[in-house]
Amino acid sequence: MNLAGVSSDPLAAAFGEAPRRYVLEVSPAHASAAAAHFAAPGIACIDIGVLDGSGLLTDDAGELSVAAGDLVSVWRKPLDW
């Protein structure tokens, strides 16, 4: 995962919420078309990484390594009331 274009702080880049920020999952076969679609009206779009079978979210700098299951639990916790 390359988050350098998002923030210098890897935790803020991966988990911070900000207006107009979305994470999209796009198959490699459609990545160029998706980037072109957003670039046409001037919407910034960066590739932050590739989902693999490791089960971990990591960054290229090696500063971040979190299990996907832990991320799901943290994301769902506010919804479990």
C-alpha cells in the first residue's frame, strides 16, 4: 500500500476520514479506465495498493501492519449498539 500521496502519517492516511475521500476496489483489468474516468473532470485518484491473500493491511514503508479482521471489528464497533 502506498499512502504517500494521501498523508505523511500512515495511520492518518489509512484510517483518517475527510470529506471527498473514498476507497474504491477496482479489478486490475479496469484500473486504468477507472483512473481515466475520475481524471476527466479533474478528480484526484491514486492507487494505494493491491489486496492480496495475506490478510494484512501494510504500507510500503513498513510502518503499518494491521490484520483485516481487526479493521472490520473497529469499523463495525460504532454500529453495534
